[in-house]
Amino acid sequence: MRKILLTLLFVLFGTTAYADGHCSKPSGSINILANDFPALRTFVETAKGCKGSADFKVTHSSEHNKIAVPALTANPSEFSARIAANSSIVPLMNQDLIRPMDDLVKKYGKGIQDSQLITIDGKVMAVAFMANTQHLYYREDVLKELGIPVPKTYEEVVAASEKIRASGKMQHPYAAAYKAGWNLAEEFVNMFIGHGGEFFKAGTAEPNINNAKGVATLNMLKKLASLSNPDYLTHDSEAIKVEWESGKVALMTLWASRSGTLLDDEGDAKITAATKLTGPATVGGGNIPAATLWWDGFTLAKNRSDSDAESTFIALAHAASNKKMVADAADQAVWLVEGFVPGPKSIGVIEAVKMGAKPYPMLPQMGLMHGALGSEIVEFLQGKESAEQALKDVEAAYISKAKEQGFL
Amino acid sequence: MPNKTFFWFFLPTGLAMILFIGLPIISTGIQSFYAQHDQVVKEVKKCDPFGCTVSIVVDQEATSILRDEKPLGKFNGFGTYIDRNHLAIEQISDFWKETDTFGEFINQVTNLPFYKALLFTLTYCLFVTPNVLLLGFIIALSLNAISRKIRGPLIFGTILPMIVTPLVGSLVLFWMIDAEGIIGANLQLMMEDPYLSLKSSRTLTWITIIIYGIWHHSPFAFVVFYAALQTVPQEPVEAAIIDGASRYQRIRHIVLPHIYPVVTFVALISLMDNFRVFEPIIGFSAEGSAQSLSWLIYDNLVNEEVILFGSAAATSMMTIIGIAILLAPVLIRTWKEFRTAR
């Protein structure tokens, strides 16, 4: 009993001593909105370690995108901070819902590296703390048994999957999140960028996808879909993760941030041991990967008192510069925080950066394009219309929405 | 009830209806005529962990001036109603000129989002409503004929689909018909086709959702019909039996005319409910193959990173008009009967 007490005391003492070193004890009220995956939970927990006397609340939700704009539009805003990514910061910027934080960075952001700052027009609008991308996962045992080298391009992924299918080992050897809507559109974005495509005519909001690159993109998506579970249009990242863990898939494109849950102790040990990570694939002879780079970072709500913003910043900056956190949770994410030593689970993102992957386009009208893609290319994948017709539909749907929103 | 008593009796409900239903509809109607201001954008330097680029952002200062002047946005009249994502007047007249055959024209039109959704919504209504009425009536008749001892538990079992939350019900079925699920996998085995998928084929998805709809809505019809059956007077039925009328003849000529007003009521409610079909599409993740008008509104409000208020409002208004048109024949008939009864 005494031993336990001593250990407890030691732990308590240890953490306070540590927190004292980095944290200037905020007060007031802190309320954070964030997506729901392990690395973000760790990040917010770490921030909570520096809550001082503040009232600390957090909402982790995979529906964060749907909540964010209405919740931050209210005045005072429901949340004092929102953990956003390249795409989700755009609607906040468009509606002028987040505040620049240059002063706060100067005052409290000692441990934050310059490379973590997201600056737009010279103002710091977000502080990034982790990077993410989609890359390839493969089953080493299956590929070895059939003598297939690790694929580097999507053409090789197709060839490898066809070989696995022909061997009779697996009926649907490939998986990617092709759920109609956001996920499917994201796969199109990746593949289109891999083909060297630009979504808009230079300097305008005019769409630019109905061309040879768009057609090649769609054809590749269709080929991959034909090698996937026939229900691919209803499968999101979580569903394909389950497929992988049941051993029915040998090649998969999935988020780097999910590698932790694939490689943990849960599930079949044989499959976990044979699960290997590699960089994202290229496509169509291009040299940049068919993937987009993402950052996750925190933003501060504009419609909230200055003192709450300050408290929130202190707590979140404590986490965004926390060497202990990145050391303890090194396998949960690719942290952008100083002191991070990349482990085996970070291979995907690091390879993507090395290969020169592009960040997800942070344009004000990109969300409308993404939305149009998610619903209009479905019929092509189902074999109901031609690639040209599908791309024409996407452009037409986008143009109507962009006109309503005043971009065209 | 004297009119005055009725007025005071109805007043609280009426006020609540105006406040919570009437005013929001008016507000939605007004919003549907407005679009966002023209976006003022500017080029800026943008830096993130992956490097610096020149990018475009919305110029907040210029935009806020515009917004303060006209907070509702830019007046757009029926612009949103007739654009490509709604009634698509222009596109349809183009298709009419460009296409050679009528089939091709219909194909092109049903490829437009609004008509695609309308087609599914109407198909769903047309298949689900009559089947719900029929199935509900048959169940009510059979249960009414069963010994009283076991009637209680049977009634409870029958209304279960209505008790189960729609989303939960559809999710359970969703996993069962997955290619790896119990129904999906067995269907593949039976058909000897490893590529068979209830979820990837449009026709099969529609059939699944329609069957689910019938399963989910029948208990409502059953409950109402069962209650109505209890009021059927026994004397004419007994007289008919003595006259040698068959079971079918008794139902056709005595029971049905008696419960006819109830049938109209159930038909009305079902039609309205089915026209707003929404939950099964989310539950079955079927947005790829089946979209309804309600789903379009949800999509505009929730799935987009930029909320399309104008679009959502326009679709809402058209859904209300759609329901009114669908209900018109039944309403007119009821009104006429009411007049002749007087």
C-alpha cells in the first residue's frame, strides 16, 4: 500500500514539476472541438495537463466538420479552439471565424518551431502539430509467397492485385476508402494530383478536370475498384481497416494516422506481424505520389473573448511543443513537434514528403469541387456512364454551386 | 362544438404551429431567393509545414462591407430554382435539342441531381405506400381472426419494426447484406457469383430500401387498421354470413366501406412520410445509388464544407410543393365527400 502511495505521489509530483516548467497556468474557459483519432486524443490530453484553473472541455467527434462552422459562427462561439486540417481550415477562413495569433505565439509560443506555423498573408492562423497522408499498406507474407515485389506505382498495385486474385488466395485483394461522398472524392483528388492535374484554370475558380488527366484518373480508380470488395462504395476508412484485420485484403491505401490501430496488439497476431507500410504509389509515369499531404493543427475562434483565447492558446501551445508527448506517443502520429524521432509507423508520411507529395489544395472553392466529385463520379464507377460524361457532370455541378456561393 | 369554443381550444396549437412551422417555412422561402455575394478574393503568400506557395483567400474586409450592406446576400430570384442542381430548365431544353431518341433524353434528364432524387423518391412512394396499406390490412385482418389468448404477444411482435429506431433498423440490415454479412455472403453462395453485391448495384439497393420501407411502415398501418376493425358492427357481418356471403365478399362489401375513412387517413400519412424518405439512405450508406429530395437538402447543409443555404432552401420549398401535389387528389376527394355528406 505504502509503495503504491509513494508511486502515486511520485507520478503526481513528477507531472506537476514538469508542467510547471512549460505551462503558465491559464484561467477562464477552454473548449476544444477536434476529430476523433488516437493522436488527437493524446494531444488534447497533453493540453489538459496545462489547464491551470481553467474550465477545460473537449468534444472529440468524427462529425467535427459538420459542427465546426455553425458552432464557431455563434457569438460567443461554442468552442474556443478548433483542431483543423488543410481542408477544414478553409471554411473557417472563408467565413472569417478564426483569429490570427501572432501576439500569442510571441508571448507564449517559445517551444513552437517556425515550421509549425501556418501563415496566411503574413498572419499566423494555425499551429500545426502533426502530418498525415494516405499511403500503401501491404501484406508481406502474401506478396513474398507469390513472388511479387512491393508495388511502387498504382499500375504495379493493379498487376499485383490481379496476380493475387488469379492465385485464388484472395477474391478482392485491394482496398481503399471509396465510400461515395467525401472519401471517394479524396481518392479522386489524390489520383488526379498524381497525374499532375490542376483542379482550376490558373488564377480563376473555373474547373479544369474534364481533360485527359481526369479521364486517366477515373479509369485508374475504376480498375482499382474492380479489385476491391464489391461493396466498395459503402466502405470508409474504418470499414476497410476491419477488412484488413480479417485477412481478406493484401494491398490497401489508408491514412497514416490509422497505422497505430492496425499494428496494435488487437486482432490476429499473424496478420499484424505481416502488415508492412510503404510510401504512397505514383501513377501514370508521374514522379510525384498520388497522395496529398495533410497537417493537423489548432485554430482559435474569433467570436470568443481575448482572455479565453489566451488561456486556450497557453494550454494548446503546451501540447504543441511537448517533447515528452512526442516521445511517449511516437507511434501514434508523425509529429511536427521538436524532438520527434520517426518510428516504423511514420514511414508512409516521411516517404511521401521525400517523394515531393503536394499538400491538399487550400483554395476557398476547393470544398465545392470536393463535394461535386463525391456524388457525380459514382455512376462512372458503377459502369452507368462514360468518364467524359462523369467529368462533365462534376464540372456542371461544381459551377452551379460556385455560382450560388459567388465564386463564379 | 361552437366555433368560438373551437377557436379558443385551437389557439395554443395554432400559435405554436405558426411559430415553429409557419415562420420557419416563410424564412426558408425567403432564403431560397438569395445567393451569396460575389466572393472578393485576393492572392496571398501561404506557408505551412510543407513549404510556401502563393494561394487565394477570401478578402474578409471587402466581403464584410458587402455583407453588412445586404446581410441576406445577393437577390437571385428563381435563379437557384432553375439552376443545374435543381430544375435545370436550361439543361433540359439543351438535352431536348441534342438527343435523338426519347429514351436518351430521359436518361440525360434523370442524370441531373434533382430529377435523379425525384425519381427515387417517387418510386419509393409508389411502391411503399400501397404495399404498406395492403400488408397492414392483411396483418390486421389475420390478427383479428386469431384466438384472443395469443393475440397480445403477436401484436407486440408485429409492431416491433416501428419501435426499432429507423437508423438502427437499417444499420442492422446494412451489415447483414454486406458482401461479407450473413445475407450477402449466402446470396453469393446461392447465386454462385462472388461479385454479387446488394449494395453496389443500383437496382438491388433500391429494392433493399423499398423492402426495408415496407417492413418499417407496415406496423403503423396495421395498428390503425386493427383499431378500426374493432369498430366494425357485428350485425351486418352476421347477416351476410346467413345470406351465404364468402369471406372475401364480407370484407369487400362490409368491412372495407366501414373503415374507408381510416384507409384514406393512413394513405395520406404514409404518402407524406414516404415522400420525405431519408433515414434508410443514411443507414444503408446508399447515397451512391439512391438519393431522395430530403437527402439532397441534408447534403447541401451538412456534407458540403461550405453550407449551401440557398440550394437547401430551394429544395425544401420544392419538397413542400411536391407533397402538396401528391396529396391533392386525396384531399380533393375528401373535401368532396365532406361536402356531399353535408
